[in-house]
Amino acid sequence: MILLNLDYKNLLDKQRKYFLTGKTKDVEFRIKSLKALQQIIIRRNQEIAEALRKDFGKSEFETFSNEIM
């Protein structure tokens, strides 16, 4: 998912409201969220590596050893 032309204030407001529900305190929720993040990183690792190369000049090895692993 690429976030373009997004109303960031609206997104931030939604995230704050969700945080205040207390759902993010549950350990199971956190574990599930971290596993979902891990899967996204695995699926999109080439895109992440390319972005880090373009933005910071990081080599593919450096990206995988320091950022993705």
C-alpha cells in the first residue's frame, strides 16, 4: 500500500483515537501486529532496499544486515 495524497492530520487523529481505546495494550494484539509487520517487511524487502539505496546510498548487504534482519 502506497500512501499518496493522504490527509495526514485525519490519519493521525484516527490513530490517536484508536490508541485511546486501549486495544493496543493487549499483548496478543501487539504480537499479532508485529507478526503482520514482519510479513510486510518480508514481502516488500526489495522495495525497502531500493528506497534505502536511493535515499541513503545504502548497499543491499547493508540494508539486509542492518535494517531488515
